[in-house]
Amino acid sequence: MTDPDRAPARAARNTPVEVPQPQETLAPNAIQRDEPQPKPKPGLALCLSGGGSRAMLFHAGALIRLNEAGLLKDLDCVSSVSGGSIAAGALAVAWKDLAWTGDHATNLVDLVVKPLSSLAGKRIDITTWIIGTILPGQTPATRFADQLDKHLYHGTTLDQLPKKPLFVFNATNLASCVLWVFSHEEMGDYRVGKIKNPAGVRVATAVAASSAFPPAYAPLRLEFADGVIAKPSGRDALDDDAFRRSVPLGDGGIYDNLGMEFAWKRYGTVLVSDGGGETAANSKPALDPPRQIVRVMQIIDRQVRSLRKRTLIAGFKSKPPVRLGTFWGIRTAIADYELDDVLPCPVPATLRLAEEPTRLWHMPIERQRRLMNWGYAVCDAALRKHVLRDGRKKGAFPFPGGIG
């Protein structure tokens, strides 16, 4: 391939994965010091990155292609952050109502894609921040949760989500400095402690926490009575019960913008969809103190993203592979997959889509469709190159107009 970073190992569809032993040089269970993990099990996990409304729509297009390929029904886990969590939440809430013909959900577009498109067309972010700031008893994050609930999730709680796939919404605990997870199985982190089988927690709250980008929307604070979260064991456990009474949560992308850590540690086959942004080079960056701080944080974020991706690709390419699967990104050059029949996606057009704003503020339907078509097309190429082994033909853009 023209880009050596894009050569993941192949994984046969619907075939149990024999996960090779991790290679010591890659330390796949040590992305960061964390709780001990069992050997990854056979299973298929999908990771949806952050990136606001841009990523949400990019992932929606990928979901359409995964459904056509028969892989959506095979998923064991969907792990997500930020904009990816908005899309994952819509899929999680709709899952029980999906109508399956074989391994294809015939109503995915109606139940998942159209509601996401409708949300992208609304003016939400500024009004949500203003109202959440001025109304007593609310914050921008809790107001955002209410808007998500109104437009997408309709009161659904974590305990009402399907057992399979396991939907995991990742936030960052700003106090313990690690991922805080929300799922129907558990809520919490390994340093503070976890609540098993949480009941009554809205999907909207989990997604809003996962999307609580600082400083405008963070933190989303959870309050617990003493004893609700038991102190965990382990060398990194936090002794002070104050960590268990009030938990300040921020965007999951602060810690892991690919949403891959949970899935990488637990499943043998990992698919990663990346709709995130990238900090551009600038010959004259603003270096006054406030903007210099912002610039430095952007550079740190870029490096964390790069390290995550390197771990992912190295794990795919090692011999034997540490994991099976593939990666596709909003900045991927589709020609790098070296297929003769990819959908037409010129790089200048895809890079324009990668620069779409992340905010939820009335995105025109034409741009929405281009983003979803791009997510569909690059997912199609990645799957046919590295996952699907049945020689199937390329898909077709789900919406008119291609990618513009």
C-alpha cells in the first residue's frame, strides 16, 4: 500500500477469531496503566470516534455500509466517544425495533440515520449553552442531555439497552484522570469504582457526558450517596470517598478520541471509524498566553491520537497480528486501499468534508449527505480490502450527489 499505516490484517466475516497471543513489544493491554484485563475473546467490536456532528454523520454512513455487509448484526460491542456516542446511542435505542431480513436491517435508515440527520439540521449548541448557563439547576451539559433525550433517545435508560451488542459510552473522569464507562453492565471507572447493572440512568446522560467538550460543556457532574460506589481494590484505587460522591465528567475524547481502549482490550476483531479532526500546521500560530495554551492542548491531543492509531495499526500488522480488523478515517485517501473499484472520492473533496465544523448548528442536508456518503464509501473500501473475503462488489452511495 502507498501508506504503510493502512495495512490491517484480514478478518473473515462470520468466522470465529483465534486471537493470537499479544507480542510483548506492543504491550496491547498497556495503552495506559489500567486494571488487569483477561485475554481478548473472539468477538467483533466497532469503535466510533469523536468529532461532533461531522463524525456523527460520517459514522452514520459507515453504519449503512456495515449493515449492507451483514456485519452490523454480528457486532458484539460498540464503543464510542463524543459525536460517535450520539450515533451509537441512536443505534442502541433503535436496536430492539430493527427489522432483520437475514443479516440485514431493512429499517436502519428510518430508525437511525434519519433521526441523526434531523438532529444535525437543528440549531442546538449555542442555545443549549445559553439556556443551560442561565437557568437555575441546569448546566450546558444537562441541558444538552435533555435535548438529546427529546430528539433521539426518548427516555431510554442504560438498563433497557440490548445485551448484544454491548453499547459502551466513554467519558473522561476529570477527577480520576481515566475513562468512565456507561453501559447496561456497569457504570464507573477502575480507580473510583463501578456500579453494576445501573438502572434508571438515561442514555442521554451517558451520551452528553461522553460529548461534554471543555470548557463550554464540561463537566457533567454525577452525584452519589455514600456507599453507592464501593471502593475498588488495586494499586491505583483512590482512597478518598470524595471521588465517589461527586464525579465530574468530560468528553471521552479527552482520554481516547478513537473510543478504542475498551474494545481493544476485550475483543479479537476491532473495526475503527475515525471522524475526528486534526490540528493543522501553522507558520504563524497565535502565541499570546491564552491562545498559546489552546495551541499546546491541540498539539497534545494530536499526539495522543497519533499514538492510539499507531498502536492500532501496529497490532493489525504484526506477525502474528495482535488483533484482526481494519481502520477507516475521514482523512483517509481511499486510493490507499488499492482496490480497482472504489467509489469516486477525490481527495480534495474528502478533505473539505474533513474540515466540516463539529458543532450542532443547522447543517444543510446536502452537506449531511456528502458526509454520510463519504463515511459509506471509505468504510466500503476498508471492509472489502481487509475484512470481507467473499469477493463482493462495491456498494453504491446511499444518497444522491456523491461527495460533492
